Amino acid sequence: MALSQRLFDAIVDGNAQLAKSLVEEELRAGADPMALVAETMIPAMDQVGKLFQEEEFFVPELLLSGRAMKAAMEPLRPLLAAAGAKPAGVVIAGTVKGDLHDIGKNLVISMLEGAGFKIIDLGTDVSPQKFIDAIREHQPQIICLSALLTVTMTAMKTTIDAVKEAGLRHSVKILVGGAPLSERYAMEIGADGYSETATEAVELARRLVRLEK
Amino acid sequence: MTTEFAPLLYSQLAVASADELIFGVARRPVRCGFGLEIGAGKVYPEVNFTLPTMIISDETWPEVCAHYDEIGRQVLARAAHLKAPGLVLEFELLPAMTERPEWGAEITRILKSHLANANQKWGLPCALRVTPTDIREKVKPPLMRRGEACEELFRSFELNAGAGADILSIESVGGKEVHDRALVQADIPAIAFALGVLAPRDMTWLWEQIRNICERHPGVVSGGDSACGFANTAMQLAGQKMLPEVLAAVVRAMSAARAIAAFEQGAVGPSKDCAYEGPIMKAIAGVPIAMEGKSAACAHFSPVGNIASAMCDLWSNESVQNVRLLSGNAPEAFTELLEYDCRLMNAATASGQAKALRDLLTVSDEWLSPQAAVLSPAATIEIASAIVAKTDPYDRAVAAGVAAVDILDRGRHEGHLSLGRKEAQWLERIKKELEALPSDWRELEARLEPEYGQLYDKASYGLE
């Protein structure tokens, strides 16, 4: 089996150790780091997302693949940085003020990382000001807001309004997600996108970053 | 002043067999509120409600109070209209109402005045359960025994007890910081550590504090906890096909090892509605339990709609927003729905057919989902027996998990439970991982330290 296929399979199977050693082997054989990521590793994570959507994978398998991707990226990171490669995008994620739930947010983060995004995780109970400070500091393309409670989803609007007021709305796309939300609510509060699942969030983030470019 | 209390250690069941596990009847009924006796023969509705989507702030506070006032008035009027023989209102505080304990206490006073009025006007036996939010996880890693959030939480308990709560409860989160990660990774050793070591250690400490608060407020009873943040998270993720259902079923059973800690620290019930592990508590401690199922579809879906009521003493709707429906507002509509469910159960009891109805409620769900399979009266006895055969909470959690796997495995091999290929593979995997767990939790703690050690504050669990 070709080395790249073995690397692809190692990521899909969630075998972090093997994925990392295969990347090292590829590099020794003279592989182009950027091509390795774009042509083998990201397609492997796309396959993982597909298997998840088809209900062939549960979240634990998806996370294992994410870990394998992360491990495989380790030897590549310095080479990609030296070559001037940039992440697929920079994303700030957080659960809004008043809400302590973070499982959904963490799943989205894991999927976005697997797709090559750089993530700044602000945690839970994040105030609008904290989002604003992070936007100024990290200059992301996207911010992801999460909420689980009907009485905290209103903090998403407060956050979006605060970002507008700070004069930063034009510089970021805002994605929202969480059990009580709907596409309609997302539009009503002025978000750029809503996704019901973590895998859909990746597609949405890619689309929004492409539009940005 | 607090009286001397010797913590219990359950080593046998409160019931002789599954036949004694039946709705409306608990070995140790609880009297509380305005003449209500729970678990003494009848099932009562426990009505739970929340605000519609709105901001909670100083500006909106009068509107918040008006909502709870309207809910209290309408729910009790509906209960009286339907001649309900009794009722519990549950006020589950929202985080902002726990962070500012005076807010929570104000709502408690409003609801209690409606209950007092209903009792006086219609002779309705009734009680108020108050459940502050466990806000101790606000900081990372959570500080369970000290810090601002912890102080606010206990002030909330005190103020609510003083403002009219009859039953105190909580959905405690000790160990959840580890369990959250472990669960989504289906990391059985870490799940066992969270449910068998961290959570019981926190609950043992926490429920001692709650018991002391109740002792300072005569008439207020120490209710029970819920593994909502653990097993219900698993149930919801399984419902969305994010986790295997068999994992959710095993986590449910294991969570009972944690729940029993409250009763060993003097909680008397009724346990929380969302504690689907309640029947196991009823079997071990003999306490009355609240449950929720089909009538909680307003809050979340579940595969245990009927079976959840088979052994309940209070029947709840979990939570519903105060929004207008065609019939009336949602909380009063759900009062009616719950009361009709209770009427049927109470009529079955009155006509000597309670066991027949219990069995129908059981078999209608039992083998359609692994999560229902571990909730039958027979499964309850099996899991409860495995728990009381051990004394250490970790051993109990593992034993409960093994018992759940055995129930599912047997159900599968006997042709009752149909599992898809993936679910069957997961059951095998869970079984092997449970069998491979070390007998000493300290060995597990050391093994998990590199990945999970930074997630929890060891002093919060007495582990330093």
C-alpha cells in the first residue's frame, strides 16, 4: 500500500502514533509538507466527517482521528511555518456569558482543528468584552458562539451587538450553534451562519473563509 | 446547631424483590410541605418550568417575577380544577438566580405563597422543591469546596430554605470536568474514575452540607441529586447518534454509585426527576423518587418514555417554557398532562392493578433501547444488588457497569435486544475495558494523571 494511503488510513483509524511516524517517513522520502497536508491529511479528516455523517462513526472515533491528525501535524508544523503556510483560518470559540456548557463547543473545535483551522478557545461563560479583546488580539476570520440554554442564547445577540458597537463586525464572520437555536434565530440576531452539527460547522467555516478571501 | 449524624453504608437492598418496586410506593415515604406524603401509595405530578427566551437583568427582573407568579397561579388552579390529590412544584434556579441568591429566594417566596394559598383554598397537599444551579464549575478547574461560586451556592441554599423551600435538591457536577472529556472519548477508565471516585467524594461532602442546612431549617428536607450532567448528557449524545446507546446505558448504571452517596449522607428523597438512576436508589435506600419520561418531551427526547414511570413516586415534565399554547400556558398544560398520567397510575393502584400497569409500562419500552433495558424493575434489582455488594464507590461504579453490560449482553443473546453492528462492537469493547480496570482506583488515578490531571482540583476531592 502506498505510504500516503497508509497515512490516510492511520488518520481515519485514529492511530496517532502510526500517523506521526508515517509523516516522518514521508518527509524522509522527500514529500512536500504542504502537499501532504492538502492531498492526504485533510482529505482523511474529510472522510472521517463523512463517516460520522453517515453514522458509521461516533464522536469517540471522530476525536481519535482528530488526535491522529494533531500528532501527524507535529513534525510538519515547523516546516509549514518556514514555508510560510497559513492555517485554513483563525477561529475564536466560546460559550456565551451565563452558560457553562462546553461539550458542543469542544466538538466543533476538534473538527475545525482537524480541518486545519487555528483555534483560540475562550472557554465558557465568556463575556462580550472578552470576545472583543480576543478579536483585537488574534484577528480571526470567524468567531463561534455556543449556548445550550434558552435563557443564555440571548447573550449571543448581546455579544454580536457588542462586536458591532466595537466597530469589529465587518472584520469577522459569526457562527452560532447550540441545542435551542435555529437558523431563523441565528439570522434574527445578526449571525452569519448556524449549523446543527459539528461537521456542518466545518463546511460552513470553510465556505465563509473562502468568501472572505 | 446540628445533630450528630452517622453516615450510612448500604449493604443490602430496601426491598425484597422487583415486585416491591412499583410506582407510588416507597419503603420510606417522605412528608413535606403542606400535608404531602410522597411514596405512601399515590403518584403526584411534579411540575417544572422555566422562563421563555429572555434576558435576566435588573431591568427585566419584574418581568421575570411576573412569569413565575403567573406560572404558580395557573399551575395550581389547574391542579385544583382537575382535583389532583397532591402536587410538587419544582423551581430549578437559572445560573443568574444562583449567582445572586436574593433573586432565587424572591421567586421561591412567590411560588410558596401560591402553594400556601392553594392548600388553604382547595385543601391541596403540595410542596416546593428548590434546586439551585451547581455553579461551582464556573472556574476551571472547578473549585468544589471553596471560592466565590461555592459560597454563592451555599448562600443560595440557605436563602431558599429560609424563603420557603420544602425540598432541597441539586444536580451536582463534581467529577463532571473529567467525565465530560472521558465521555466523548468513550474512555471507560476515566469514566469510572469520574463516576466512582471524584463524583462520590464530592457528593459525600456536598450532601453533608445540604443536610446541615436542612437541620437549620426545620421542615425542609434534603431531597436528592441527579446525574444529569453525566448520564443524561450521555443519553442526549446517544440520541443524536454521537455516542453508542450501549455506552449511555452503562454510564447510567455506573452513575448510581455516585447518586447513592447523597442518601448515605442523610438525603431522604424524593430524588430529582431527571435522575433516571432513581429506581436504583429506591431499591437500595427505599426513598421515594421523581422521574420523567414521555411527559418531558417538551424538554428533551428519550427512549424511556413509559418505563421511566414504572417505579416513580413523582411524575415530572422536566422543564417547559412559560409560553402560550392553544389551551393555555405551557406549564398549566403540562400540569394537566402529568395529572392524567398520575390518575391512571393511581386508579391502577386503587383497583389492585398497579403491578399489571407497571409491567405494561416496562415491557412497552424495555427491549427497544439499551437505555430502557437497564431501567426495568428486574434490571434495577440486578444493578442495585451489584452496588450494595461493594463498599467502595469505585468498586460500586465498576460493578454497576459490569451488571449493565451483563443485562444487555443477555438480552442480546436471548433475542430480546436487537443491537446494530456498531452498537454490538461497542458493547464488546466496553465489556473488555471494564474487565481490564485496575482493582485499586489509586492506580487508575496515576494512570489518568497525564491526560486528566490538569482538569480537576485535587483538594476539591480530598485527594491531596
